[in-house]
Amino acid sequence: MRVFKFGGASVKDAEAVKNLVSVLKETGHENTILVVSAMGKTTNAMEAIVNAYFDDKEQIKSNIQESIDYHNSILINLFDNEQHPIFEKVKALFDEVLGFLAWNKSPKYNFVYDQVVGYGELISTTIISAYLNEIGIENNWLDVRDFIKTDNSYRDVSVNWEKTQQKVSAGIDQKKLNITQGFLGSDDNNFTTTLGREGSDYSAAILAYCLNANSVTIWKDVPGVLNADPRYFKETQLLNNISYREAIELAFYGASVIHPKTLQPLQQKEIPLHVKSFMNPKNPGTTVGKGVGIEPEVPCFIVKKDQVLMKLSSLDFSFIVEDSISELFKLFHEYKMKVDLIQNSAISFSVCVDNRFGRLNELLPLLKGRFKVVHYEGVSLYTIRHFTDKAIDSLQNGRQVLLEQRGTETVQLVVK
């Protein structure tokens, strides 16, 4: 049993969907489950619908129509007959979105977000399943919400592994080609939940774990795992092999190729993860598995943009120790601040956080009530694994370094 995950870029238009078919023909598609993301930038489009629901309801229908038009253009280029049932199926899914927004009474953004945004995946997999059947590749469409069960912490759920294992073992026929959605699950009341942005990789790992799969392959628009993001760094190198431990370290620091939660279930059962190019499926790409370090061993650069650096110091020169630090982390958790870096001395505490839920302005007054606070918004956090002096110099060149922290294998710099 293999699990293939295809992201949004790999199914962004009709030609991309046809290329997915080419990948399946090249690699074979027996005993395979496809985990597929929303098409192109659909998740962004669905988020715009949610925002319109809360901020400007008159925009809802036009926002939905834009997404309908985008998907219809893909359908027209995939199916010769515009009377094909798939057109009505896709329309029905968009009608479900409008229906939910019409009857919903919940004022909670995160709940509404999960009920709406997940339709991107439901629509993409419905289209691709129909197209595969149309060209003679029989497949079984699955609603992943029937299998991955979670709590109800909408937008940031935890998986109920016991229930998920039971559902997967009982409900998925491993002898067929199956296609299902990434990113989604459901709670005990069968409301849709999401696993976090870019959570489709995690979905693939969850299913692989429960199915005892032989491997997971993530198909990307890059040749594999690179030592740096080519959008921000020049002269990147392909990493041929990475150990689970090294990959988890890279993911923890923010490497975007692999979702941070993806690797843990795979490591538990030693299921290898392959990251390959959907444009060159014959190329070996990168293998993440049991082993030592990385090959080749080169500095690996990771950047997190638009972070917040806060420097806290005690108002009365008292020590910042366990009770103060415990209270700080409780606040960071409560206000959903992801802590990426900490550094402390006797009377000061510096922390770099990701203000991904936009609650910094709520948190700052609470902190200023107990500490002297200096904060910098819009900073970048650079991490270098297996650093060299040359690698550090390349980042410091022309930038103001606000904080530096070094370990034996890793250096982190917060810069403006």
C-alpha cells in the first residue's frame, strides 16, 4: 500500500490534472491512495468567502462565483461534454457552501472557517475522481471526514488516533485506487475540522500510519527537499537522504517542504517518506527514513517572515524564573502565539513568536502590566542547521541582527 499526496500546485489547472495522470501511469496506481489538496489557490479563495461572511456579506456571492468560474474552466478543459454529471456535482458542492452560510448561527470564526474552507478539497477530489473514471482509471472516492476523527479545536485540532484507526481499518479497501482529501477531518458531531494550513501532508501520514503503508510520496513542484527555499535563497542544493530526526528538526524550525506533524507517525512505524517532482517523476528526489544525518551534509537555511520579537524585563529588577516563565507560556498558549525562539537571562526574557492568529494587540497590554516590554513586528527569523561561518556571514550581510542564538548544530538570527 502506498500513499501519494498531491498539493495545490500539482492540480492547479486542467494540464496539471492531466500531468497527475501521467505520474500515475509512470509509477503505477495499484494499491494506492491519493491524498489531494484544493486546486491552486482555492484555499485562499475560500478564506476570502469566510472573511466576507463576517465583514461584508454582499461580497459572498461574487467571491463564490469567482471560485465557481475557476473550477468550471478546469472542468471544460477536462470533459468534452458539458452535460457530464460532474458539472452538477461541483455546483451542488458550492450550493452547500451557500446553504451553510445561510443557516449558520455560530459567531465563531474558526468554526465557520472549517465548515467552508474544506470545500476546496472536496471539490478538487470530486473533479479528479470523475476525470480518472472518465479516462478508464477506476477509483474509489472517499470522504476523509469519515475516517480522520479529531477533537473540536477548529483550525488547530488534535487527532483521535484510536477512532481514526478503527475507521480506516474498517472502511478503506486497500486493493483499490482510492482518492481522498487532505487537510480535513471531523469531530464527534461530524462537523468538519481542519488540520492546519498545509495539513494535507499530515493527512497522508495519518492514513499511512493507520494503513501500515509501505511508503508516502509527496509530489511537489521542486525536485525534492532542498537545503533552502529557492524563493529566498540562491544556489540551493538537493538533499538526497535525510534521517527522520534531521527532518523533524528542519520541520520544527520551519522548513516548508514537510509539515511539522507529518514525520512523527511515519517515524513510529519507520514508513519512508519520498519527496519528488511531479514534473520529473522518474527522478529519485529525497528520501526521509531511518538513518544518520543528511546527505550531502551542507548548511540548511530556513526563514520565517513576519515574526514578532518581544524583549521583556522585570520592572523591579527581580529575577525572571520558573513562575514568571510559566505564566508567560500560559499567556502565549492562550493567545495562540507559536513560540519559535526563546532566550533569557536573570532579569530579561526574549521571545520570537508567530502572530498567526493576529492576537498580539490583545496580549501586549497584559504583558506590559507585569514587564517592561520592547517589541519589534515584521522581523525575520533565520535558522541555519549545520552552520558554517561563511553561512552566517551570508545572512548578516547588510541586516540588523536583533538577537542571535547558537547551539552545536544550529544558529538562529532574528533580523530586521
